[in-house]
Amino acid sequence: MSHSKWETVMGLEVHVELATKTKIFCSCTTEFGGAPNTHCCPICTGMPGVLPSLNKAVVEYATKAGLALNCEITRYNKFDRKNYFYPDLPKAYQISQLYLPICRNGGVEIEAEDGGRKVIGIHEIHMEEDAGKLVHDPHTNSTLVDYNRCGVPLIEIVSEPDFRSAEEVIRYLEKLRAILQYIGVSDCKMQEGSLRADVNLSVRPAGSETFGTRTEMKNMNSFKAIMRAIHYEANRQIGVLEKGGEVMQETRRWDDNLGESFAMRSKEDAQDYKYFPEPDLIPIEISEETVEQTKKALPELPEAKRLRYVGELGLPEYDASQITNSKALVELFECNLAAGVPAKELANWIMGEVMHMLSDSGKEPEEMTFDYRYLGALIGMVQKNEITRNTAKKVFKAVFEEGCDPVDYVEKHNLKTVTDTGAVRAAIEEVVAANPKSVEEYRSGKEKALQYLIGQSMRALRGKADPQTVTAILKEIL
Amino acid sequence: MELKDMTALELGAAIRKGEISAVEAAEFSLGQIERYDKQFSCFVTVQEDVLQRAEEVQKGIAAGAFTSPLAGVPMGIKDNMCQKGIQTSCGSRMLAGFKPTYSATAVEEIMKAGAVPLGKLNMDEFAMGSTSETSFFGVTRNPWNAECVPGGSSGGSAAAVAAGECFYSLGSDTGGSIRQPASFCGVTGIKPTYGAVSRFGLVAYASSLDQIGPLARNAADCAAVLGEIMKQDRRDNTSVATKGIDLQKVLHTDVKGMRIGIPADFFGEGLDKEVAACIEAAAKQLESMGATVEKFDMPIVKYAIPAYYIIASAEASSNLSRYDGIKYGYRAEHPADLLDLYTKSRSEGFGMEVKRRIMLGCFVLSSGYYDAYYRKALQAKALIKAAFDRAFERYDLILGPVAPTTALKIGENLSDPLKMYLGDIYTVMINLAGLPAASVPCGFDGKGMPVGMHLIGHYFDEEKILGAAHAYQQVTDWHKRKPTQLDRI
Amino acid sequence: MVITDELVTYLEALGRIKLPEESRAKAQSDLQEILQYIDTLSELDTEGIEPMSHALPLTNVMREDEVQPSAPTEEVLANAPVKKDGYFLVPRSFE
């Protein structure tokens, strides 16, 4: 940030929807979407007299997440009620954990601003239920209420105020997402709201030890939006302080279209959640044995993978870190590695063409729909000199965009490298004959003319010849 | 024997033997309702399909589908238990017209036993009260004296049995709501151990204290009903697996050698002398049957009411927050905005006692007061449980009064909530400890109003409580007496 | 603890209820009386006593993660006072 006199301090509250089949307290599906109020029952719509019935998988997933994030697991768990009135909350209380959250004192290692490593502390993780969705109805100027999402299990991951830049926040979120995806507890799709981050932000004079007054920002639906919202809010607070004003402790709603955040009107002066232990649910004890078994069953996590990719496979640090940040990229990498594709070549392709196509299309790695084995097949064709590197890039575009089988595609579009040197020679001879002026120039010492002739020859061969072979033959003729 | 003098088990046996059909029994009960309910207002709703149901059950009995000793017996359900398609009002304007799309587990279980439900029974609004005067659907009256309250909150459930409008009923008990009206109306009622009967489908008042239980003419009937509904339910996380009730064991209980303790603290200030005399007499009776009876100290008694009202109000304030005019229930017209919809719907939908407990509950949970009130009450609860655990090391059962007085006159306590709360002194501590306890008729006061004795057992000792009560009822006839005015109506 | 008029207003706001004007004073004095009585609990020595939510020491009652059919939307909305196109409807509630 440009204001070097100020330091930004942030902490994150990340809500992650768990990928269980059913809701946390009833057996309705957690499937995303659906016509309004079709994934509902008396329990998740808070009908009179119904009771919650805890889903075993929620406790298992939360334990897994806690262990993967280096937390201590609470052995004796309880649920509490958080009471507040809002139409998306049919019981008017959310079943959550206040007094005894399932996980505490964890941490995630990220790359720090200075290039070193930094641990972001995790204060706690608790289990809770998601709320429903509100839709504005312009015809009646009313709000429509859909309880499909109501009761979908969430874990809320509360970090320590350890972030000092927006970049750190994004790196942490990427890491968090990768870990949670690896262990299979969530799909972490921001666009579907299965990963949502609220940012607590304050600023203070550089070098100060005390925290400034913080605001909480909500409603950022992408990493980009989080980035923008942080910059906006830090600048706003610095602006207020530099004018001698005071930052108000408040919740602010980010509007990504306007690029601004707005203080949410406090519905009532008093926000008193009146927490108390949930009487309808009995305590959950997690045994030492369960913790040990869960720990053992965890797959290799991003950090271990990264170290292995560097140490055993010889990948550059940066490549290893980028690939291991995404479960989809890891799968792409590992399935082809297992098929015998050389690691470095594979990594080059992922860091090059794959990243390139992702950024061009604005997609997240997990949105790649092609058969991951196609990348290996494509690399194989290049290595066997069946297609040129340039052709391969074009073919990959078709693989990425349309899911084409590269072997079929090359066949169908007749893209194989022309290996018949006779045919190549004939094509080059034609080019030489048709460009006497360039030939003359080359012979008088102009290297540039050779490039032109190579280009013309490749063009005549529709790019299907090995450029080195073409150069060699051309030189020979000349 | 005349139908009106039969117990539920006697009627069930007669139906099984073919001496009377389930349809005839249902017709009889509908006639009783027709005859008495204008006077006593026990029912909020009388079901339209009673005779069809009776016919269905009769066929089921013949086909061997219903084998319960209660199959075909007409009964009533307190109006805070959901029954699919039937208005479940909780005695509140808030839920007038609310027809659940699901049934309470206890209702499902009793239906599986071949029950013929006559309808839904009146109660204090949302089960908050001890008089059954606060219902939106009118005041239920005591069949022993229509000028008196039947007790509450299961006043309809107790009065309907006392008036002979049904053979047994289901009630719920959060702080005495089965036992106190049973005592006031001269019927037998038991609140089972917390967790013994599923709470699924019981509209919550105070979740950690609510329990469903039966009210009937005697202990044997209660045991039979309890046997049908006392089953573990995976839909209620707090429900417990039990052995159930062995009716034969209950019927053959001998109190000889039973050790019965009486907390001396139950006989302090506030206890009506005539009530005390009835309890002393019952103790002597049990002693003469071979039980040993002794008094012991239980000083924690005086903290039970404060602890109870803190916990119950706190949970109620949260449980009743879902009534917001959006998903079901009363919705105020033309709200200016969302806040107005909430406030108006709830202010117009809830009565005064409910509002009072919501406010009290909000207070004890609000930030800054939680530790001094709610947390402290949970500590008192732990101490009360510990005191009972200690007592049950020495005693099989604990005996005492159910309520400090007999039924009061209608309107007498309505304007003085604290006075009404103090009437719950003997019952609320049982809910706090989660213990089973029954009210068993044991005499009458000078005005001819019934008195109930409180038999409290340790966890899951329902058989022992009802067994002792049954033995007592073999040698006494308090439970057989009927209000003489019934013949004049 | 004194139940002031402000506290009554605060509790009304917390509970989303409004007492009728004519019964407000009575409600205030009733609450005061009840609270005074409840305050006797403070005499009880609870030092070192673990607060008890559940009388029976049950733990770990859980359900398998198996999907059951949801209720038909007509049932979900059956008791809704106001509904539209499969939704519940409330007054505008966006900031």
C-alpha cells in the first residue's frame, strides 16, 4: 500500500460449506440451487415442535479440517444458540458453537511479503448451520425467502489478526481452499458461496503495537473483490484518520459494481445474540482414537506436496507452490506424472499453457472440464516429434475449450509433423524458387532474409514441420 | 360395568373380548363431550373423523394389527403435540389455524397402539401457566367445581379425564404441567424421566425440561399408556433407550420393604394444612403396607423456583422467537416494514404471560447478565440433581405434596404472576433434575377438592413409581371418586 | 436489580414485542417482583460447580449422512400466511 506511514492489520472469518450429502440437522440434500423451497422439511424450516438431529459427517469433516489446519481438537463439544431475528433464519436462532468450538489454535503457512514463510494463526473453527436466501422482488417491492440453503453445514474458520497485506490474505485463502479441497471437506466454490470470507480490518501508524478500531467487511464474492475491498477500506480508514476523524466499529457491505463499501444500517440499536447452550443437542465427545485415525487418514497436504515436488521432482519453488495451491492442478499434474510424463515438462506446460488458458478464460482450475490425461497425451506427441510445439499449443486450446481428444484432433485436422524429408525439401525448393530476392539478400550476408524464408517455408508446410529440420534443409539448398 | 366407570385398560379388555366395539366406545365419548364440554371447555378441537378412526381400529384389532391393551380406547391429546392435518394451537392466537404436516412421535406411537383420538385438549398458552386460564380458546374449568381452575398447563388433559370425556390423555410437563392439574382434578398423571418419551413434535416451551406423559384414571392405565410411548427416537437427540414399561411388573409391585423419603423442606411455609394432612395420611397408609417412611432434609428446595424460572424463560424466549408471522401462524396486517411485521405479529399473537416470560428470558440471557442468572441457574440445577442423587442412595421413592394448595378459584392468581409461580415449588425441581414423578389422588380438602401426592423416583424408575401408586390404589379409592355434579349435567 | 422503563423498552426490543400501553406499568412492577424473588438465587453458593445443561450424561447421538426426500413445496408453504411463486414473502428487508 502506498501509505507507508500506516500499517493495515487484518483478520479473516471464513465460512466454508461442508460437502456432506445432507444438511447439518436434517436429512435434506445440500445440493446447490434447485427451485425455491424444494430442499426443505419441517426441521430446516423451523416448524413448531421439530428437533435437530446432528449429522455425523459434519463432526468428521470439521475434525478433518481442524487437523489439516494444525488445530487442537476439542474433545468435549457443545452447541450453542445464537439468537437473532431475520427472515433467512427460520428458527430465529442459529445453532453454532460459542463456548466450546471444535478446533482451536491452528495455523496455515503462507509465503510472506518478503518472500519468506509466515504462519497465519487460526484462533478457532466452529460448526454451525447456514441461513436461507433472500431475493428481492421488484414487482411487489418485497423480499422473497428461500430456505434451500438453510441448514447446510458450515465451518467458520476464524484467523488471528495476522495479515498485513491484501496479498497475504489472498495467499492464505488460496492455501485454505487447496487444503479443504484436498481433504474433500468442501468444494470451496466462491461463486456458489461455499467459501465466503469476511475481513476484519484496522489500520495503525507503522510501528505501533496497539490495534486500531476495526470494521468488518462482507459480501465479497471473488478473490479479486476481496483484494479491491481491502484496498478500498484501508484507504478509507487512513483517509478518516488523516483528517483527524475516528473509525467507527461497524459492519460494511462491499458493492463490487460500485467498487465501494457501505456501512450496514444497524437493524436495531442492540445486537445482543443471547447465546446459551443448545438444549436440544447433547455433547459430542471426540476420542483420542478418532483424532489419531483421522490424522492418519489425511491425504498428503499442499505443504508436504510442495516440499516433495521441489525436493524429489526438482521443480522450481514457484512452480511447486503454484501447482500445489490447487487441488485440480495437483490432480492434473499427478495423474500425468503417474502415466510417465516427465515432471519438469509437465510443470512447464501447467505453468505455461494451462495457466495461460485459465487466465484468458477467467476460469478457476477446478472448472477445467477436459480429461486430464489429454495433457499427457499431448506432451507425448511433442516428445515423439509427432507434432511441433507450436501445433501442440493450438491443439491444447481445443482440448481446454472443447475437451477434444488431442490424438483424434491432430488426426482429424491433419496436423502431424511432416516427417517425409522429400516432401519438406520439395516445399522449400518451391519457396526458394519463388523468392529470388530474399535468396539474393541471404547470400549477400543478410541473416534476416533467412528468417523470412524459414517463415515462408513453415507457412507452406502449414506449421507441421520441425523448424530445425526446415532450417537445416534451407541452408543446405542455399 | 357401565362404560363411564371403566378405566382405559378395562375398556381395552372389553373391546378385545368383543363385549363392546371401538365405535361404540367412541360414540360414548363423543356423547360425553357433547354433554360436558360446554361446561368445562376441555377440548379446543374435536376431530371430525373419530368414528372412521374407531372403525378402522376395530378392523385392525380383528385383523391382529393392533395388539395393545389400549387399542380402540378413546383418548385426548394436549394441543401442543403436533398431529398431522389437525390444528395444533398451543392455546395461542399465534397458532390458531396452524395445521402441522407431521405428527409428534408420541402421537405416532399412540396411534400405532390403536388409539382413537377424540381431539386436542386445552392448555395454558404455550404451556406457560398453572391454571389453564391463559388459552386464546377460553378457560377450562375444574369438573369438581366449575368455579375452580383445573390446574395447568395440561388443564384440558386432566379435566377431560376427570369429567369422563376421554379415558386417558397425553399431557406435557415442563414444571409440573401434568402433575399439578392431575392433583387438582383427582386423576393420576406421570411425568417420565427426561428423555424417556420423544419430544419430537411437541411444541417446545423449555426444551431441557419438557416431557410428554399420560394422565388417566389410575396408575395401571398410566403405565399402559407410558409403555406405548416410551421409546427411543432418533429424531430427538435427547431421547434415551430404555427397557420400556413392563405392565405386569407394575401390577404386581409390593411396597413392602420400600424405603420412602419425605423432604422435610416440602412441609414449610405456604403448604395448606389440609393438603399436608392428606400427604401425612398417605405416608401412613404406605407405611401400613410395609414401606418405611422417614423425613430428611433437602434445603436446596427454596432455590428451585428461581432456577426454574430463569432456565424456562430463557429457553422459551428463544423457542418462541420462530413465531414471526412469516412461515406459519398469526401475521399482523399491513406491516410498515420487517421490524413492524415482527413486533406487531408477536404483540397481537401472544398473550400477556407469554410476553412476560419472553421478556424475562431475554433479560437473563442478555449480555452482562448471563453469568449471574442463566449460568448460575445451571449450577443450581447441578446441585439439585446432586441432592436427589444423594437422596436416592437411601430411598426408593420420595413422597410429598404436588402443589401447596388444592385448585384455586378462577381468576385468583391470574393477576399475581409471582404468586402463581410459587405454586410450582414442589414440581419444578423434578424437571430441573430430569426425574420421573407422578401425582396420585390421596384425599380431598374440606371443600371437596382433590389432593394429589407426589411420588418421585430416580432416573427411569417409572415402574417403581407406578407400581407403588398401583399398590396404593388397590387399598384406597380416592382415584375412583367422581365429581357428583357430573350426574346433574 | 431495578427494572427501569428503559429496560422494559430494551427487553421489548430484544423479544420483538410491544406491551399494550395500559399494561406496561403493571408488567414493569410484576417483572420487578419476579426478579427480586429470582435474585434470592444469588445466596446459593455455587463456587466450583460445573453448570449442568443436561441431567443425564448422554453423548454422541448422531445421524448417518443419508439423504431422505425433502417435503413437497406445498407442504413447506402450507401454513405460510403470505407466499409467492414458491417463496415465503416478507416486507422488503435489504439495506
